[in-house]
Amino acid sequence: MKSGRISAWFKAALAALAVTALPAAVSAQVATDAPERVAGALPTKVETISVYSDAIAGNLEGNPADREVFVVLPPSYASEPDRRYPVVYALHGFWIDAQQWMGEIHMPQTAEGAFAKGTPEMIIVLPSSKTRHRGSQYASGVTVGDFESFVADELVPYIDANYRTVPERESRGLVGHSMGGYGAARIGIKHADTFGALYLMSPGGLKPGPMFEIEPALAARLHAIESVDQLADLPNEARGPLAMSAAFAPNPNNAPLFLDFPFDAEGNARPEILAKFTANAPLAFIDQYIPGLKSYRAIGMDVGDEDRLLDHSKAMDAALTEYGIDHKFTIYEGDHTNRLAFRMQDHVLPFFGKNLICPSDEQD
């Protein structure tokens, strides 16, 4: 390892955002197995809506302020017009959008299966947070826009105003996978007054760490960008550094990308920029939000034993344990996307069904 090169935490964080050793594999949604359809499962209804975000509007990348959102309405929603439902907000990972993630988790089939198996009915909301560089990191800044506030402060009241929800934190859940797991950790830690239950699926980017090398050729190529037109010709492995730098190190005075890289053109570390990345690691700021975390009705987390992000989940488990925060941590057999739909149907949605307040007889 050469002195002064960029950090291994950065490399791990790229992996956390699904930038894998096989770049072609991340250019589209991952093919995943679907559970068998549950006998007697009743159909849900999926609505595709657009939600305008003041928090995202005006961002320097030009990411649309009108965000596509999918809303899965439970089987009884139309037939029981006086009934209200808890809501689960589900965040997708890097490179894909919400529609592609629905394909990976086989939604709405997995929701229908969970309900048929006894999970109380709920509304599931899946917002799209894809950006110019394939992912917002659910961060807050002038370059990508404020996706953290979009989810926590704009989308939640919009859904409460337009659907028959139970508009209380004890009836709201937040879950995410991969980059979405990072987003759920980031938003969940900071906005415990909005959500009552939290679940992290194979989260990444949770912890800072030691140093590694970025290839000098790639560093030089990224620093040589003079026009956004050049982005189309970049290799896939450039997308992670671009996305993370835009999210965590915005610079409104550094056109055309309006960001700072945490490495120079030779691949040497820039400590002042790396510090900004570290500040966005949930395990770097979790200590400031312990009372809120202790107020959750339940916190869950899972990760595969062959997932390269296993150490992120273990570190989060250790931090929660050290503070005496009740939570459930599961290590399953598999990799980053192994049995993703099965986990959603048989573990994640039942977790929320058990831990969110679900007053099915509440009247308007």
C-alpha cells in the first residue's frame, strides 16, 4: 500500500453502493429468485405517482424535482374506505431506480404473500432516488439535491395527505437495501421523530476506515472532465466515485460537475475532502442521536455471511449494543442479493407488521 493513497473505506463504500468487481453486472437490475405464490393471496394495487420536491429543486446536477414514486395499496384498501393503514417507506440501492428494485424484490407479489401469511396489511411506498451518477446516497447538498429531506420531510406528509394512513410515527417504518440501507440508516438515525420502526438490509457506507489506492489512470481521467458530455464515455467503475463525491463533497464553484474528489489527479488522498466523506458515515455521527434511536419501537438488520459489506453491519450491531439499544441482527447464508425477495416477504414485512401500530378499526 503506497503512502498517501485514497482510503480503503472509500473502496468499501463503493462496494456498499453496488459498484462491484464486475461492472457490467451493475448496469441493470439483478435477477433474483421469487418465492412461490402464496395460495389465496389477494391482489394489491400499485399506483405510480409523481411527487414534486422543493428540497431537490434547483440542484446543480439538474436531477428532476418531480420524483417517481410507487405506492402499493393493500388488498382491502378499496373495499374498506374507512380503514387506515401503517406505511413502510422502502429505499432502493445504487444504479437502479425504484421500479427496478420492485423487480428485484418481486413487489407486489411479496407484499401479497406476506399479507396472505398473516402480516397485517400496510401501504408500501417506494420512491426513486436515481441521479445523474446513478444514486443520490440519500444525501443532502446543493449538487445532487436534498434527498434526505425529500424522504423524511416531504414524501411522508404527501403520502399522509393523499392516502388513508395512520399519520403517526409509531405507524411508519423505514427500510432500505444496499445504498438504500445506508439511506435508511442515515435518515433513520437523524429522523427518529418521523419513523417508529427501522430495518437495514445489507447496508453499506456505515463506517469510516483505513486507506487504499485508486488507480491513478482513473483518478486522472476523472479530474480531466471538462464537460458533462464526457460522462457518457466513462467506465462503470467511475460511477461510484462520481456519485459519492457529488453527494458528500459538493462544490458549487467547481463546474461542470460541482464536486470535489477525495483524491488528486495522481490518486493521492486529499484529507480535507476525505473528512467530508467520513462525516457522512452513520457510525461517525450516531453518538449524537442515541435518545432518538432508543425511542424506536423496533430496529432490525440483516446481511449475508458472504456479503462483502458484512463488517458494516457488524460495526452497527456493536454500536447499538454498546449503547444498550434493543435491536435484532440476523446473518443469513448468502451474498448481497441472495434471496432478496424471500427476505422481504418472510422477514422484513412481517417485522413491520409486528412492530408498527396497526389500528385496523380506526375511522376517519
